Amino acid sequence: MSDEPKASGVSTRALIAWLVGAAVLVAIVAVDYTVHHHAHFTADGIDVDAMPEFFPLFGLVSGFVLVLLSKTLSIALKRKDTFYADD
Amino acid sequence: MQMTDLPPAAVLFAGALLLPLFKGKWRFAVALALPLLALADSWAVITQGGESFIPFMGMTLQPVHVHAATPVFATIFCIMLAGGVLFSMNDDRRVELTAAFVYAGGALGVAFAGDLVTMFVFWEVMTLGSTIIIWSGRQHDSYGAGLRYFGMHALGGVALLMGIIIVVTQRLHEGAADPLAFGHFSAMVDGWSHLDWDNAGMWLILVGMLVNAGAPPFSSWIPDAYPEGSTSGTVFLSAFTTKTAVFTLLVAFAGVEVLIYLGVYMAIYGVVYGVNANNMRRLLCYSLVNQVGFMLIGIGVGTKLSIDGAAAHAFAHIIYKALLLMATGSVLAMTGRFRLGELGGLYRTMPVTMWCLIIGGLSISGFPLTSGFTSKSMVVQAIVDESSRMAALGEPHTYLIVTWFLFQAATAGVFLDACVKLTWFIFFQKDSGLRPSDPPWNMKAAMIGFAFICILLGVFPGLLYQILPYQGEAAAYAKVVYSLEHVMVMLGMLGFSGLAFFLLLPILKRGSYIHLDIDWIWRRFIPRFWKEVLLPLLQQLDNAQKAILESLPGRGMRDPSLPAPIARRMGNMWAVSVPVFLIVLMLLVYLVAYFVLPTL
Amino acid sequence: MELIRHNLPALIVVTPLVMGLLTSIIGRRGLGWWMAMATTAAGLAMSVQLLVDVLSQGDRTVEYLMGNWPVPFGIGYSVDPLNATVLLIVSLLSAVITLYARKSVASEVPAGKLNFFYALWLFCITGLLGITITGDAFNLYVLLEISSLSTYTLVALGKERNRRALTAAVNYVVLGSIGACFYLVGVAYLYMATGSLNIADIAERLQPIYASWGTEAPIYQKTVITGFAFMAVGLSLKLALFPLHGWLPNAYTYAPSSVSALLASTATKVGAYAFIRVVFTLMGVGFAFGRLHTDVALMLCSGAAILVGSWLAIRQNNVKKLLAYSSIAQIGYIALGFALANKDGITASVIHLFNHALTKGGMFLALGVVMYRVGGTRLQDLRGLGRKLPLTMGAFTAGGLGLIGVPLTSGFISKWYLVSACLEQGRYELAGIVLVGSVLALVYVWRVVETIYFGKREDEVTVREAPASMLVPTLILVGASIYFGVDSSFTTHLAGEAADFLLKVKP
């Protein structure tokens, strides 16, 4: 998906994969709305995690934040993998 | 002689001695049988009691002792050794196999160590065994990585030994009944945030153990050294050192708050560096740090449930981490490539490996119906319980809430990193043109066996829960682990973290890069500083010293053919003049000191 | 029998002296070794008996008057747990090393000089045993010279292998004579102040002198202090305490293998004993450490000895010299122990005297085998010997583990007590130095072990394992060094007795 495949067959397969994946995610969110979610830290007045869409969103955001954090660090810390071998 | 008279570790050490005597199929059979014998022996000792005592320097050594956490760790160490042996058997690696038995024997010895000296001795035995495994890795930097690994662990060992000496000295002065006892340092739980003489020994022991656990700032030895093992060597390495450290921390330091902070750092560090990693086995080493971080959090929280969780997670982790490293090791063995950027499209010809990797990846992320789900969630639940308990008492507990959210984020991250990314880049993405087959039967058998255990523990968590340190807590938790809400939380979080991966795919292109870590300080900065700053400075000093010495009388006796860098001058005292000068100088110093000091 | 037993303290010194004289005049070749062997074996038996006698006494001392002249007029020998232990060390090591010496010495010393060699060998042992047992400060000087003069010659006999032995011996003569001379000057000053030469008597007569120093009319203050300064420097040199270690590395390196082993395991130990005796019994801890703060100087020197000795050991390419520098570091541990002047410290010192003698002696013997079989002791000579000399090199490696202080070796026991002693005194920095020393020891031992087991030989020479007469003594020493690491009750008991004795006599 990152590199656009030339053969149309693969592209169709990728499309199907995307659709199936999307359907699964939609289904998860849908089920989430039917399940009662408890807040974990009620004593501290934190109830954001009781919202049915909280954990999907949290997973998405966590993924983004961690990858972006990692890529930001990478700018400064990236070296050729022969870096230490050069000594 | 009864079976309980035989220390379990001795079975494996005997194996290390016996294995070189056998050849071919016989070696295979013996190497598989011994870990199982050690397992049987362990359980004989655990159930029937086989405590032994040896007098030592007026104190008592207790080489066989059953801690609350011993059953779970002894069991997994034996299973792991058997699995690793099965995986390694198609290739004739005699030295590595022997070293693996020494290494696992050390780990099993620590799991049964009832006193600090025994623990330390086996600890160092492990260092030796594991270093030899790295050296027999035959990767391009195995020797250097092994040396760095050994140096790191030798320093950690010194800290540990120093700590043990201080603690034992203190206990002797207090007149403790059993000064060598290896058990919980209760005093440390309250006093961890202050450093004074009364707990300096414990701090040093803690540091020594944390070095082996891969805690910051020494996390980098794991991704540095482990990928330099052979395909099977890395599997062995991933299992014992860090998990033995987890065991000792669990025995000695449960409830020490600093472990929570270190654990959170490790959990995040493992993901952040893992996302950037290009070497597939190094990526798994970063996620190993991440997972040990989860265990440290469990130990740091220190409730019965969290300790159970840490122990269970160590058990589950050894299995699925070994599984992941077996799968990536198979890919390495069959293709000769380890960079993710050079792989791809292998789903066509390596289906067994792929499914095993996926099962391992799902387990490491705590996906429902896998072992990671049933073990890691105990720690998560324990954080919530402890937080509400402390809230009820009105004690500060914000750090627990923050920990909980970061824990969940790291869980989402490790799914993205060690499951989705790894599977995608090895087995899908572009077609690399490689058409390797699945690995030989023994490697497949080991992978399938471990994958089976992952699922088994996910479906029947009670199997593992009943050997945990606090079985009552675990049994109660078994009733709620598969609540619908809990399952949906994980599915939602993991699913959308996977989505984040595919959305971000364009920026996740692999290049042949490494990323600098704290080890840059001693691998690059200090050597360069020595070479380019200190050494020239010393040479200047040397020249100055030379000028002074040349101006002294009696230099004729010096052998002029000798070169004179600074240290050699002190080493080669051919001439009598310098020592004689020193004698007179010393006499002067003594006389001056003796006549001046008492008058002060 | 009763006569022999009563005269044990004298016999233990006189026997090797007389036998040495006999050896030097007999003409038959090959008889020298047998006489040396018989003498040292008898010496071992006598010192064991003497140790048993001392420990069975209520006051833990055996006094003996030479020719029944009462002290301070005659020479008195006085044996307590400390010098009984050192006597045991010297006679045990000399017996085992003599057992080893026959083939090794025959290959390194010209055949015509063998009897001469063994005569000197016995004189050297006479001197070392005498220094240990005598209770007379001047007699100690005489015996010091007997051992030193014979040692110079023994070192010089290494010239057949390497001419540098001569240079080393000359250096040693100059420095050793200065050291002995300083000691003698010190004794003279004390004689001037007290009019006595007997150690116990001087100690007694010093008490009124010390007492007078706070008052209006201090007597002999400068005399006593100057005397002690001379003795301290002279004995530091005999002990090879940094920075006065200059004579040691070359003397050990170029001497014949057996001589290196004997010197490394006994000579500096006796020097350390003499220093302890002067500080604790002669001058008194209250004066030497309490008033003059010699302990601070000793701690500085020994700390530096540990660091510098280990560091220089890392840089050596000749393994014998590497071990010599390692000895300088180990002397640092010994001196550090008694400088701390508490029970654990002195215990550590005495245990380390014993353990290090066994360990280092064993390692030098193993190197002697390398010299005998391969003809050199440079690092490249040891390459790949792990396969060719498995037992000898195994012994060397086990000894190396002891130098590092790995648990279950005797080195661990000494370091354990030493670190405890440092911590008890609150000297954390010294405890740190001890541990850094262990890490450095790890490095220099590793360099050799790596060469032994992983080094590739260019020349495929056929090297056979050592002959039994050399292998057995090597294994005895290293085996004992491991044994006393596992079961340390004997050494800790002895050292504890010695420490109790010394601290009890504190004025």
C-alpha cells in the first residue's frame, strides 16, 4: 500500500484488505456502544475512559504519538548502521 | 538418594558436562531429556521440600530454597531450555549448546537461591554462559558485542557484590540470625527515595539487578548484544538474564516505587526505539525492554495481584518472545537477511513461520485469547485497584493513574511495532523476490509448540495462575479476566493502533540505520575523548616529566634504548636513581609529616 | 623428643642454617636438592607443631631464650599467633616450592652451581624464618641481611636465561641495602632512646617516654620519631609498598622460576609481618597510627599501590612481570588491611598473607612450567597453551580467579574482610578502590586467560604437560587456594587469633 503496486490484481486485493479491516474496526466500535464501560479512576473524577469511543481513539492516538515521537528522535539520532564499525 | 537431594540446577550443569560426550541423535535426546528431568526435579523439590544448608564463613548458605515465585520461574526456565534445544538441534552448535546449559543452570540456580552468596555465584555463572553464547553467534560483531556485554555485566556484578557485602556486614553488626538470607528488603519499600548508609547496600544490589533487567540508563546492552547471537543463541539469551533479574527484583524489591518509573520509561523506550529499528531481531530486543518494563511496573506496585501479574507476565513473555525470535530466526536462517527493508512477500512460502510470528505478536500485545492478555491485564488491574485503595486512604496516587495510561499507550504501541510492523515488513509489503521454504522440522516443531502454549495460556489461564506466588488472588482474578468490557477495550485499542500503522506507513520506510542510545557515551564519546583530548594531554605531561627526570643526576644508568611514554617510565625502573630518589623523598615526607602533624 | 619440642623455636631457624652450610661444602652433585627438601619438610613439621603449641597456650605465646640468656641481654624468640601463622606460610611454601624446584632449577641454573644454589636457598629461608620468629630488633636486622644477601645472589643466578637478571640483582642490592640500612638506623635511634634491643623491652621502655611528651620536659621525642620514620621507610621498601616497589618487578621477572615463586610468596609477606610487628608491638598503635597518623600514609600508599600496580600489570607483556605488578597491588591490599587497625582489617591482612602466598606461589609455579616446557613467559609464549598444558593452565586460571576475588576462591575471603573493614571505619573510598582493583585484576587476568585459551600459536611445537614433580606442587598450591576459599574456617580462625592478639597488646 505504501508503494503503489503496478499489477491491478494486487491492487484489488489491497482494496479488499482495506475494506475488511475497516469493517472490523467499525464492528468493534459498534459493539463498544452496546457494552457498558466502567471508568477506572472514578475516585479521582476521571471518567473519560467510560466513553465507548475512548479506547479506539486512545489506540489510534497512541499509535500516532509514539510513531511521530520516534520519527522526531530519529532525525537527531539516526546514523548509518556502520557507525560504530567505522572505528 | 532421593530426587529432592539433587539441586535442580545441578541437573543442567551435569548436562553441560555430559553433552560434549554425545554425538548426533544421542546428544539430541540427552539435551531434550535433561531440561525435563530438571523440571521434574524442580517440582519434586517444590512439592516435597528439599532445602539444603551449607556452612560458610560462620554463616549458612542455602543453595536450595523455594521462594513464593520459584515454581513459576523454575518451570518456565526448564520449558524454555527444552524449547530452545529443540529449535537449535538442526545445526551443530556444540559450544553454544553447552553454554546454554550453563546459562540456564545459572538461571535455575538463582530461582532456587536461598541466600545472597548463592544467588551471586549463579548470577555470575549466567554472565559467563551468556557471554559464550554471544561469542559463538558468528554474526559480524559477535565478539565486540560479547565483550561489551561482559563488561556491562561485570560492572553490574561488582555493584551487586558490593551491595551484598554491605548488607551482610550491616546484618552481622545487628546480630541478625541469618545474615546471608535472600528475601524481601522490606526496609527499602519505605526508604527507597533516600540514600543513606543504612540502605546503601540495598541500593547497590538494586542497581546490580537492574543492570541485568535492562533498566535505564543501561537498556542498550540488550539491543546491542542479543542480535549478535546465532538464530538459536538469541532465543536462549532472550529468556534468562532479564527474567532472572525480574525474579530477583520480585523477591527482594517488590513495592519499591522507583521500579514503576523505570518500568514506564522502559515500556515507552522499547516502543520508540523499536519503531525505528530496521534489524528485525533488534526490534524484538527493544520490545523485550518494553515488556520487562511492564514487569517492573508490576513489581513496583507491589500488591499481591501485581506481583502475580509480573510473574505471570514473565512466564508468558519468555514463551512468546522466544517464539518471535524463533520465527525471525527462521527467516534469518532461510534468507540470510535481517534488515526489514530487504525482506517482504514471504507469506507465499513461509506460512507456518508467518502464523507463528502472528501468534507471538498478538501475545506480546495482549490480544484476547493469547497468553499476553491473561498475564499483562493482571498488572493493569492491579494498578487500578491500588490507585483506588490509595485514593480511599487519601494518599497521593496520581503517578499510578499516569502509569496506567502510559502502560496502555505502550501496549498499543507494541502491537503496532512488534506485531503489525514486523509481520507486514517480513511477510507482505513489496515482493522481495525471495522464495524461502519454512525451516526444518525441529524449528517448526519448537515454534508450533510455543505458539500452542501461547494460545493454551490465553484460553485456560488457570493453568498458569495456579503456580503463581499468590494463587488466591490469581484465582479470584481468573473469574473476571474475560469480561466482555475487558475484551472490547483491548480489541478497540489494538485495532485502531493497527490502523495508525497503515495510515503512517508512508513515513515508516526502512533505511539501513541504527539509532544512537546512551551507550554512545562509552562506545564513542569516551574512547574519542581519551584518544583526542586526554592522551595528547598526558603526552604533554610525559614530556614535561621527561625533561625533569633528564635534568636529574645519575640518568646515565637508564637504558637509552627504551622508549618513554608515561606509564612505561613508571614500569621500567631500570635505573636505580629514581627509586633511590623516591626512598629519600619518602623519608623526608615521613619526617616532615611526623614532626608537623602532631603539632597541628 | 621433649628436648626437640622445647627447643623448637631455635631449631626452626638453626636447622636450615646448618644444613645450608653443609650443602655449600658438600661436593656431590644432586645431593643439594635432597638436603633442601629434607630441611624444608622438617621445617614445615616444626612450624605446624609450633603453631599447635602456641594456640594451646593460655596467653597464646611461646617464649624462648637463646642460650638461656635473659632478655634484654640475650636474644629472645617470641612466638604468638601472628608469627606462628607467618612461620607456617613460609615453611609451607618453601617446602612445596622446594619439591617443585628440582627439575625447574636444574634447567635454569648451571649444574656446577646447583649445590651453591640450594645452600643460598636454605640461607634465604633461614633469614625469612628468623625475621619472623625473633623477638629482638637487632637480630631481626641480621636475619634480614641473611635473607637479602642470599636473595640477591639467587636473583642473579637467573642470568643463564636472561642477562637482565644481573641488572635486576644489582638494582635490588642497592635498594635492598638502603632499606635494611634505614631499618638499622631506626633501631639505633631507638637504642639511643631506650637502651634496649629486645622488641618487647623497647615497647615497655617507650611508655614513660611517650608519657613525657605532653609535659614540660619531653624526653627523646625527636629521637624516637626519627627512628620510627627510618624504620617505616626501610620496611616499606622491603615490603615493596608503593612507591618503593621499584626493585620488585625486575627481580621477580628475571630470577629463576622457583626463586620468583619463593620470593613472591614469602619474602614480601615477611616484610609485611615485620612492618606489622614494628607498628603494633614495638611502637604501639597509639603512637604510630594515633599520634603520627602513619595509617593515613599507609592508606594512601596502599590505595595507590592497588590502582597503579593493577594498572601497570595490565600493560605488561611478560606474564611473570604482570604477576610481579599484580603482587605490588596485592601488597597494597595487605598494607591497607593493617592500616585500618580494626579486627576485620588485621584479619584481612593476615588471611591475605596466607591466601596470596598460596595463589601467587601457585601461579608462579605454573609459569615455571611454561618456562620449562616452552622457554619463555611472554604473552606470545602462552598462546594456545590451554590445550597443550591443560592442568597447568587450568591451575593458572584458577589462581587468576583468586586474584580477582571471585567467590569460592580464597581471594574472595580476603577481600570480603577487607571491604568489611573499610566500611566499618567509614572509609567508603577505600572500599571503592578495593573493588576497582578487582575490576582491573579482571582485565589483566583476562588478557592472559584469553591468550592461553583463544590465542593461536604460529609455531606448532609439541609441548607436553608438566612432569609430575612440577605439576603436583602447582596443583597443591592452587588447590589449597581454592580450598581455603570454600572452607575458610582454618584461615579465618588463625587470622582472628592474630588480630585479637595484636589488638589486645595495644598500649
